[in-house]
Amino acid sequence: MTGGGRRCDTGGATAPPTADQLRTFFRNRSGGQAGGRLTGFRGDHDGNPGLSAPAALRDAAVLVPLVDRPDGMTLLLTQRTAHLTAHAGQISFPGGGVEPEDADAEATALRETEEEVGLPRHRVEIIGRLDTYVTRTGFRVVPVVALVRPPFILNPDPYEVADVFEVPLAFILDPAARRRESREWKGALRHFWAFPYQDRYIWGATAGMLVNFCDLLAGHGETAVPGEVA
């Protein structure tokens, strides 16, 4: 990846960005367009020569919920139930496939989040998007970044969601937290990102999107806009 892109300016501090800094970053990244919709493409193919995306892709969207807590920003994640046919037991963002009634990816992310975990949409402020992420399982996913204002009460769907938990954003943004790991899949060695956290293992597409988030804030995203955040 290339450097020299726009950074989320935290005034030289090592602390995670504030809500206002994140709003400014995504607004500037999109050239002032509301919602920060300037995106490139990332995916499971990154760092995996010979792994190509399926010919037919289904559109989907996830919410990247940043909870603005007084003692520090956190990231809200879900653990999928073990009986699901796709990505069973894995840690993921709330989200799902685009439906005909959804006006855009933001509408999909809000609807799916409300259905999966019961997060009221009036507590959610959408501030932008990460790069679109293409999965090896055939999804073209738009990660929609949002600030979540506490307090809120969640009501997870027990069929889809085994658990809902929060991870400090400071942990995610620490370069030492991410690992590049590999496993054999269909006779070939495949590489992927992972964020082991306590007894959780965040990996795959979710970890790939988080690396994209970290890289964009640090100014290393390939699609980042040159310049500085005021």
C-alpha cells in the first residue's frame, strides 16, 4: 500500500480520534460529500495471488459502529450463532444483503443492524464509508461507518446473534494488535488478517475491513486523498 494519503489528525497525540475528528476525516475524504462515499476496493484477494473474486457478486452492507463512550471510543461487534450456514460462530459487524426496498448501502446497514441487535437508528450517526470489500464467498460489502450515542439497550436476534460485545478502539488502532496469519484452504495456503482480543478471535473479512479502517486513518490507504485534515 502507498503512503502519503490523508490522515486523521489527532494533534500529534497517541489517543484514538475523537468523534469530531472522525466526522472531519470522513467529510474531507469524500470531498465534502455527506456520508463520505468515496471508496476503492479491498477484499479477501489482498495478499493472496491466484485468489479471484467470484464472477457473480451479491451486494451487502455492514455497519461499523463506533460507540462514543465517555471513557473512550469502542467498536461494537457481534458473534454469529454456531448453526448458521455462512460464517457460523465468527465475529462480524452487524449487516447483511441489500434488499430491493433499501435506498442505499446506508439504509441496508441501518436496517440489518436494527434487525440483528436491536440498535435504535436514532442513536446512530452515519459519518462515512470504508473501501468496498469483496469476499471470497461472493459478497461485495460496503462498510458504513457510524457513531453510536449511548445510552442504548440492545435486543439481539437469538437466531443470528450469539453475543454482542465492544472492543476499545485504541486496541484496534494499535499496529501491534493485528496479525497476518495463514491457513490451508482448498489445497492452497491463504493469508488473512486477525485481531486476537482476550478470548475472541476477529479474523477474515471483518479483520480485513478493520485493517482498511486503520490504514485510512493513518494515511496509508491506497484510495486516500492527498493532503492534511485541518
